[in-house]
Amino acid sequence: MYKAFFHLENNPFDLTPNPACFVPTKRHNEALASLYYGVRRHKGFVVVTGEVGTGKTLLLRCLLQLLEDSKDIGYAYVFNSRLSATEFLQYAMSDFGLSASGKNKGELLFELSQFLIARHAKKMTTVLVVDEAHDLSRDVLEEVRLLSNLETRDDKLLQILLVGQPELDAKLDSYGLRQLKQRIALRTHLEALTADETMKYIEQRLQIAGADATSTSLFPLEAISAVYRCSRGIPRLINTICENSLIVAYARQLPAVTSDIIEEVAREFRFDVTYSSSGDVKAERPGEQDEQPTSNPLVDRSLFREGVF
């Protein structure tokens, strides 16, 4: 709708977690490198946590794209974590391409172990990726720990990546899961963007969307400052605010987004509401209110060349 008006080729702030739109910060690159290193070096357990909207799922999509480029790596991707232990095993095995229907837990584990042993004999890596891992029950997390026992004398047969919100950290810190916590080889946490990172994020998303010299000035410094203030540096909120601000600016036939528009959009979405640690509404802050490209040149893929790690 607004693309032609602002001289853009694609929607720059689409909420779909598309790897082509990944804007790497130092922390995001570190997390991506940790995930890839953990897989390539057969570290077993890798954990990544981050607040809602900080880019965890997009990070996983970037990782899966890298894994798909590697012919010797196969993975199962579990994104529905509200499952029983048996349902979890069935889901993972189905994603590995194995038959799971009508089998009991013992049969499932036996078939999975045979599958992993056969792949290991061919020098192939097998990965279990679990998104939204903070929603896993303790029973399922214990089942995941037991899966890590599938190993040879000197190597892990299954690499397990757990990605979730900070609640996952709290679960892993619990006494009952101390055995799982001690098996974690790599652990990293995604933070919200800084003010400077927010500015670079907006500029680079515009560039990815095909912005020319005219459209790069769509968000003046005052508007970017307002975006940071209202989003608190959370990428998903940045996208929502910027997308809707462009729509408003287009509707009013303005050549650029103003800070007033940013604050107006933030108020409409109630982004001025903050929460206490218990999740209750804490306070409101009255003054803080198409086709996608197929590759992203901003990702430093040289980090993931064979032999780098």
C-alpha cells in the first residue's frame, strides 16, 4: 500500500521472522555463533533465552537456514512445546521422518536410538531444536535430558538446542532439574537493542526493503528516538510501531514519519503500559507513547564456513 509512495520494494517491518530481514547485533551474532558452534562441535546442550520479541525465533530460522546448507546435518524442529513426554517424542520423530504412530515410549526410544546410531556411523550430525522451550513441563525437560544419554564413548549422538523466554532460565535453575543444568555446554541471553542499535536496525531494515536515498530519511532522528523510547528496544515492538507509523504517514501523505506519529501509534497499541515482575500491569507512562528478498547480505556468513570453529 505504501511501498510505491515511499519508494520501497518490500515491507521493511514485516513481523514474519524471515532470515532475509535479519539485522545482526553483536549479541545476536554471538547467540547465532554459539548455536552453530554447539551443533558443529557436538556439544550436546545449548540454551538461548531472551525476553518476548527480542528475535529468538528469527535467530532460529537463520540457524536452520545455515543447517540446511550443510548436507551432513539433519534436524527436527519442535515449536509446540505444550506436549506430554510421549507426544514430544512422537512429534520429534515425525519431524525426523520416522514413523511414530501407534508405538509406545520404549519403541519410540529404541527406533530413535537406532536412527541416531546409523547417522553417526555415516558421520552425520543430528539436531533437535526446541522453540518456546520455557513452556516445556518438567517431565518433558527430564525426557530431553535422558535423550542426551544417547551417546558413544566420545561423542553425543543428538545435539539439543533449547530456546525460550527467561522463564526457561528459572526452570533450569530449579533443584529438580539440576542434572539438566549441569549438562548445558553453551548458554547465551538475548537483550533488547540499545538506542544506537535501534537506529541501525531501522536503517538496515529499510535498506533490505530496497530503500533509496529518498526513503532512507523516512525516520528522522527525532522519530527514531521516539521509537526507541516507546519500544524499549524490543525488535518486535520496533517493527509494529514502524510499520503502523508508515501507514499513518502514507494516509496523511507525509514524506516522513514524525515523532508525534510514533507516540500516537504507541498509545493506540498500549505500548506505554509496563508490567511488574509478576506480570501484573504496573503503570502507564503518559509521555512515552509482499515479496521478501531471498538472502541477507548483512549476515556475516564467513562465521559459519567449514573449519571456522
